[in-house]
Amino acid sequence: MKTPLALALVSLLVPAASAGEVEKKKKEPRKDWDFCEWISNDAGLLHEDKDHWLLNRFQISGRFHYQAAYVDGKDVNGRHFHDAYDEYRRTRLEMEMELLRYFDVEVAVNLVEDRRFRDAYPTDLDWGYDTFDTLAMTVDFDKLLDLEVLDKLHLTYGRMKLKVGEEQHQSSREILTIERSGLSERLGGENSRPTGAVLEARRGDWQLGLGVFSSEDDSDTLANWDDGVFYYACLEWEPTKRWRFVFDQTVNDQDGPDSALGYSWASSLSGIYTGKRWGILVNGAYGDNGGADEGNANPRRQGDFWGAVIMPWYWIVDDKLQFVCSWQYQRSAELEGIRLNPRYIGGGHDDPLINVRNVRGDHSEEIYAGLNYYICGHHAKLMGGVTRSNLDTRNGEVSAWTYSIAFRTYF
């Protein structure tokens, strides 16, 4: 269902209907407006014309994610802490354009910076333009060259998300847990948005992606290529509609500190089963944090790291109420080679004496259990979950219970 603005634009492009057609439409019964139908069916589509010489499609979209958490934990000295947080997790405006039938442009900007839960300055809430999340252009070569040997051949260049590990392959609009695991955040460059080029080819059940990225990550838009590069590869196999397997590989090739990837190399293998009533995600990863000669000057954060995530889910009520649980394990060769997801446990605490060692250690386990209620599928949903976290640090153990709720919507 198109928006009123979309209908107005279409009326300028399409000839007016004949009198007979108008009379026929008058006789059709009027349908009541349905919010879920509207938000789930290209609500932001403003223009679509496959035969137009320039602009073939123009669509705007956005997402709004709000969440709150209460943390009850114990620091490395056995000191208890109790903290509550609320956060505008994501507010994002996105635009997609198809130009000249073969080019797709994607632009997404973040419109909020909420740092109230942080323990470092600034700790305020700012609305308005924050950063570019995505700024990329894709060329559809299989359509441009009329290739029959491949089902897909796309080249994308720009600022984009690094997809290493299945949780990073999933959009934040569709993840089943309120926060991704610490292992996933590590593999994906800890929320990095590097600049690079990725070539994707698909034939039948197989898809291959190869990419090269700039190691710079302090640019608001497109990064330069002066600080070295890292390489990326992804191989996907989908033998049936229910099974999918994904192998990801990253390899760093840079001199000096790397701000985009943050480690030397990593390999990730995922298997995903999606059934009618239940499903499961299994992801294992192994990597190397790098040494002093690769820009990692802290010996406690060097060496190998490895981990796994197992995430089953079950539909209590079909397409409405879903139970999700997740077990995460991380280990490293050095004392600070792995890290929990630091969002709340590593955030600001009311007690200034709390010491969680920046949630870095050499061994961690997390168990998450939650419920997702889908108001309009992933387009509007409520989420709630409980997480038990344990981290071994060089000064002692950090443990905590985190109780979270979230509202997520997008159009």
C-alpha cells in the first residue's frame, strides 16, 4: 500500500484513469486501513518505474529501536552493583535508489547519539545527524551484461557493515536477541563501518563474496586508503529452504594500529536451520588478536581467541510469540584477549568504585533467555530477555544478571 505522497507522485507519472475505470472503482468495497499491512508493504516507496531512463525506484525507510535494562552484578573485588539504563538504541533514516536500471544507491544516517549509559565523557543524549551508517553503490553486472551463467553478480563500493558470523549477517531489524553476543561484536569489528569493495556472485545453491576494506575507521563518510587494508571472503551454501551454511574469513594486512577490524584474522563457520515451528543457529569462530608487529601493543590483548554461539528458538504461538535462548562461550590465550558485550555491564555505574576491568578477560560464558512478541512481524515487535554473564579477568570474576526489554519497529 503506497503512502499519500507516493500516490501524488504516481499521479504525475501515470495517465488519468478513464471514466469507466473510475466508475468501476467506485463500486468496489472500501477496505479499512490496516497498519500492519501498510508498514509491511513498502510503506516508504515513493516511485517505481522500471522503464524510466533515469530513476527506476526511490524508497525511504527508517528504524526506531528503544530499550531499557536493569543490571544486578558483582565486580572483580566482590562489590555488588545495581544499575538501571534506558536507551534510544537506533534511530535511522535510510534511502534507496535504483538508477539507470543497473545501479543501486543506499544511504543511511543515524539520527541519535545516546551515551547516557556510558562511563566516559560525553554521557548525554543528542538528537539529529550523528553519523553515516551506510553510504554505498551497487552495480548489477548480471543484468548489465545479461549473464546466463550466474544468477547474481554484484559489485558494491562504499561504507558498509562488515558481516562476519551469522549474527552480523542478520540485520538489527531481525535479530532474535536484544543484543548480539560479544563474540559477534568482536568478529564484526565492534560496530565498525569500514569503506570497501565487495564482489558477490551466486549460482544455484552457492554464493561467494570477496572484498577488500580500508583499515581506517575514523571517517564520517568514506575512508581513505592510507592506513592499510584487510581482506574479506564469504561462502554461503543453501541446499534447502530450511538449511543454510556460511563460512566467513577476514585477514588483516596493515602496518600500525588498525581501527576498523581490530584483530589480525578470524574464521567463522555457521549453520542455520529454520523450521516451521523451531530453528537453531550454531556459530563457531577462531582468530588471532595480533601481536606488537601488527599494531597490538598490549601483550595481554594479543594471541589467539575462539568461541561459539548456540541459539535455538521456538514458536509458542505461530508468527506471534517466540521463545529464544542463547549460549555463548569465549576463550583466549592471553589475559584480556576476549570481551563481553560491554553495553551495560561495562557502562556507567552509580557506584564509582565498581571495577569490571572494561569487561575484558580470558574466559566468558553467557546464557540468554527471552520472549519476542510480533505485533506486525519484524516491522513492529516487543522483546524481553534475561542474561546471565560470567567473565574471568586477571583480577577476579565479573558476574551479572541483566534484565532487558525493547521495542523495535521499521518501515
